[in-house]
Amino acid sequence: MRLPIIKQLVHFIEEKDEDFILETIETLEELSMNESLKDHEIDVVGELLSNLYGAIEVREKINSGFSEREALNDFMQRVLKSIDKN
């Protein structure tokens, strides 16, 4: 996950609509089921999906009253904690 990409996607959701992101997620998930994809292509799709889901989570936190900075920091702390558990 890349924080600058998540931040940009959060701004995109604010300017446009979350539905664009949800439809993109649906499309990428469908694409990821294609058996002809190579491992590195699957990795790229997975990275894109992680960033898209991250942006949705951050946006939900902002909508619940967090500042953008607090929402981004909280999200990244949760990600880092989940990585440390493995």
C-alpha cells in the first residue's frame, strides 16, 4: 500500500463519488480471476485493490469525524500492526 496513492484516491472520492472506486474494485476483482495472468500481474492488481480498499476505509473515517491526517495515520498504524503479527 502506498499512502500517497490512497490520499489521492480519497480526494478523488471527495470530488467525484465512491461508486467509481467500488466499480473499479469489482472490475479488478473479476480481472484477477483470469487464469492467464502472470504472478507479477496478479501482484499489481492486488496492490491496486489494496490501495482502493484503503481509500474507502480512510474516507469512512473522515466521514465519521476524523481529520484526513488522523484517518490516514490510523489506517497505516492498523496496516503496520497486522504486518507485525505475521
